[in-house]
Amino acid sequence: MKLTLFINPEHRADDDLTARFNDHIEQVRVAKRAGFDGVAVGNHLSYGSTAWFPPLETLTRLAAEADGMSLATCMLVLPLYHPLHVIEQASLLDTISGGNLILGVAPGWTEDEFRVMDVEHGRRLGRYIEAVQLMQRLWSEGTVDFTGKHFQADGLSLAFKSVQKPRPPMWYGGSVTPAVARAARLADTALGDSWVASSHLVEDVIVKQAGVFRDALAEHGKPMPAEFPLLRNIVVAPDRETALREAGPFLEASYRVFGQWGLFSKVVGSGKEQLDLEELIAGRVILGSPEECAEELVRLARATGYTRLIARVQWLGMDQSLVLRTIELLADRVRPLVERELS
């Protein structure tokens, strides 16, 4: 089982952001020493009460600490950006990392972000699909003519291309069945493309959608990718009671922000302002002792076939010591238990 550390670049606007970025640098150093194979970063815009470090720029700095590790966006909200700007930054990151970039992209969900960027929320899927198609062609072809509703190219050739040929692998996000099927259509699994489920989804939904992805690939005559990633929220502690007590307030703080953005009405099915912590984490957060966490991960591996765990281990305001403890316990205690059971 490959281990990827999900850097959660979400912080309070009034926090010491220099210190928080240095925390992320330390997290990558600790993860690399512990044997993690990759680093991934999420993406939201910085406005209101929370600041988010931009993903490609963040990975460019972290690449210095992550030599030999894969570097992934998980996910870049692609419709908020012009594809040519994204492909230039991505090509730079692939170059400085020696060909270790994985570009994860998703259409996004929160309406506020599109309003801030003056992009019509209802047009995001069209922008997303066209941007993916244009980027894939610019990386893979010499000269590109492209006429879409949102983006155009007239005899455009990309001078700065990725180290990986013909292009870096791409991960596609999606939280509902049509989005999973769309990921299968867009993916070239021979190049390492795959679908990644949202960390906000509960276990039963992820298992069902992993089957949708597998079936949709088969319908298009495509094999499963050699690596099948799974993004999960994880807190490892001496026991479940300790994990819940120590991490609970930070989980709740992050999900309260997401709730204000409309997450619950779209994904969880509840518009409640007050969050019940036990209800929140049920099926959504792997939490407890190394043995308890390993048991859940083994069950998920058998149900979905995932081969790479992308571990989200930090939430809004969380103490660095708790983050580093989960990183170290995942590598030292949890992974050996999982691999032993699956061998």
C-alpha cells in the first residue's frame, strides 16, 4: 500500500501563516523519513474566514523536501482557472520534481467560489471538460486547433511541456455517479489516470462508486489503472477515545466552514447548522488506535481495490503534534498491519 500525505492548506485568516506553512514543510520531512511515497494538496480559494495556500505553488516549494515522492493536486478546481496557466505551472512542477507530478482536477461544487471569480456556476462542467481535453492535447500533440464554448486554440503549440511523456497522470474528482462515469470517460488508465473519491463521502457510497468506476471503464474497454488511489480522513491515536477527544474540535471546525459553503445539502443531505460529531465522522473519518484504523483500511481495500492511500490528517487549527503523530503511526504501525492482512 502506497502512502500519500494530504497537505491540508486550510488555516484561519488571522493565523500566523508563515508558521503554518513551515508546519507543512515539517510534515513533508517527517512523512518522507517515515516512508511515505507522495504528497498531495487540496484547493479552495482564500476569502472570508479561511486562508488556503494555492496548490501548485505550495507543491513547488514542498518539492524541495519531497525528493523522489510523487506530487499531486487533489483536487485543483479546474473551472476557476484558464487551462494554459494551469498547464504551464504543472509543467514547471513536473520539471523541478523530475517527472513526479500527478495533476488531480475536479469541477468544484461550492457556488461561492465561482461567484467570487465571476464564473457562472452552471457552466463549470462545460469549462471543466473542455479544459481537460485541451490540456491533454496540448501536452500530447505538436500543434492544436480547438474550438469550444469556453476555450479556443488556433494552431497553438506548447513550448514548455512536462518531463513525463506524453503527459503527467491525471486524477479526476467526482462525488456522484454521473461524475464517476465521466471520470472513466476522460481517463487514459494506461497513462496512470484514475478517479479519486471525495474525502467527504461516507464509506458505503465510496464502495458503490468504486464499482461504478470499474464498470464504466470496462464499458469503454479500459483496464483499471495500475494504481487506484483512495482519499480518506484519518486520525491515529493510542485509542479511539483519545483520537475523538483530541481531533474532534478541529474536525468540527473544518466541517462547519464546509457546511456554510453548502456541503451538507449537496453531499451529506443535511442542512443542520449544529453538527453532531459522532454523526459527522461516521463512515467519513477513520479514527482510533492503529489496530482499529488498519481494520477499516483493510475492509476498504477488499471492497474497493485501492492501492494508494491519500491520508488527510489535519483540519482547521489542529495542533502540529497531533498531525505528526498520525503521520508516524500510519507509516510505522498501520501500514504494516494492512499489508500483512492483504498479503
